[in-house]
Amino acid sequence: MKLLSVNLARSLWFCPVDELNPRGKSLYHIIPYLIDKYKFKVFPSGKEVPDETKGIKFENGEFLTSTNELISINLTIYTDGLVADSRHSTDESDAFLTNMLINLSSEFSFPHFELIIRRIGYVSQLHISTDKSMELINPKLKKISEYLSNNVKGFGETIFELGGISFWPDQTKINKPFAFTFERVLNVAFSENRYYSAAPLQTDKHLNLLDMLEITLAE
């Protein structure tokens, strides 16, 4: 399995945001600090009252990783949590949130965030390539592909192959993670072997899962 690109490495830290600011300090001091500290290019207008229910968005910021790489970062603040997006890894999205909350604690005497964060979730979206066919999961599926290829009319010669697989969480649960999906990239020739995958995992664990899938296809 070859990683082509990280499309999204999202960290979701769930907490009552009011508890990060228990004495209701004005956001008009905090927002300029965040903009200056992380060089956000898109941020809330100073003329409007921030609405955390819709998400206070800071986009195209900069964050220096532990390996001295400067990466782009987005931040959204909701009433029930914080979301950090990068295209590097969920580890660095986590590192950004940790860095930001430590700095806010130091600059504005906020309480320590580890006492307030209730749970953490992830969304990983990757583009990858592999020369293993999904139909190897069950060769009997080849019969379905061949039937479609031989019987769909009106489009000239059309070859069908299995386009994707997915694993869903129990849909009856109120708090549920995203599904794991692995599917061909749209509008790309089969011969290029390009795939898109999404998972409710940290980036490294998502890559490990894709390696497991590739090994399974090769068995």
C-alpha cells in the first residue's frame, strides 16, 4: 500500500467549551491572540459576536511540528468541543490542540484542559494506491462484474469492477464513529489503482489498517 496524500487528519476533542473559560473572559482578547500566535488567514470578523453553536472558524493557520515542519492548520470551536484539521497527521492535529490550550492556560489563566476533555475522536481521509484487486476478497464477486460488463447496453464497451467496501458502526448508537470505507477514486482509470479511504482512526492506525487489508487481498 502506497500513501499518495493525506486529505484530512482531523482531531475532535469533546468537552463543554464553557469549562475552558469558566469565568467568561471576553473572546475579543482571545481571538486576536489565536490569530497572531498561529497566523490564521481566515478568522471571525471583529464586527460580529462569535456564535459557538455554529462553530467559530479559524483557517489557514501555521503550526510548527515537533520535527520543525511548518504545516497548515484549521481550528473550529463549538459549544461542545474543538476540531483541528491538518493534512499531515492526527498526531500533529492533537499536538496543535495541546499546544493551543497550554498557551491559553498560560496567557489567560484557563484551567488545565486534561481535566475538561471528555473524549477524543478522529477522522482520517487518505488517497492510496495498491495493485491488489478488491475482488480477491471473494473471487465469486467476479461473476457479478462480468455479468454487468456483458449486459449493460448503450454505453459502448464498459468494464465493471468492485468499486468499494465499507464497515459501519452500529447505527442505533447516538454517539457513533464514522464508517471505514475503501473505494476507487472517481473518474480515474482502473489501471491507475488509485483509492480513497476514510476511517475513524488516527492517521498511523488508518495506514496500519490499510496494510492489513492489502495483506488480506493478497492471501
